Amino acid sequence: MDRIRLPSFSWESSLAYFESKGLDVQDMVTLLGAHMMRRVRCINIHDCLYNFNNTRKPDPTIEESTLSYLRNGCPPKTRLGQPNPLINLNPSNLDQLFTNSYYSQVLTNKVVLGVDQQLRYGGDTYVKR
């Protein structure tokens, strides 16, 4: 299966992608839960951490302690050839166990990928608190 690579991939695009593979919204939400065990290269989330929508500021929807954790592991780009480390997307699950912690992270704005953030507000997955 091809990968969805962009951190800002929209909910609609993600669902269309999953549907093109014969999967439905429940399958997508379940598979997104694998992000709790996922690591990402800093370059893939750099704009979310330092230059969201070309504002030179972080994505305002990312919870502060999560932003701090991610920025600590992914310093700003300052020079050509700078290391591009891997960082855990879910700092509360460093052992990378399959638990429901991903969904807790979604509900408390502690996720960085756009599709994960949109999970909270997707038409079929909207959570009213």
C-alpha cells in the first residue's frame, strides 16, 4: 500500500485515499491509531513546529507540552546538512505499545499531523465533549 506522506494531508483526502483502497472510515480511524507507535523524521513536521502556514510560528492547535517535546527533539533548521532525527509522535508511548493512548492524544490536542488533528472533527468521527 502506498503511504500518505504529507503531515498536512486533509481529512477528505485521507478518507478518499483509504476508500480508493477499499477501506472505510472505521478502517481509517483504526489504522491512524498506529500513529501511537510511529516515529517521523523532523523534516516532515518542521513547518508544524516552526513555520505553520508561513507564519514563522508553530501550529496553534498543538498542545504546549507536546510542542515543547517535539521542538526539543527537532531543533530549528539552521544549516545545510543538519541532522534529521527521528522522533516519536506520541511521547506518552515511548515503548511503542499498541494502546488507546493515540486517541487520548487526539482528544487533548497532543498530535501534530494534520490528519490526526482532523480526526477529532471529521464528520464520521466528531467527538462532542
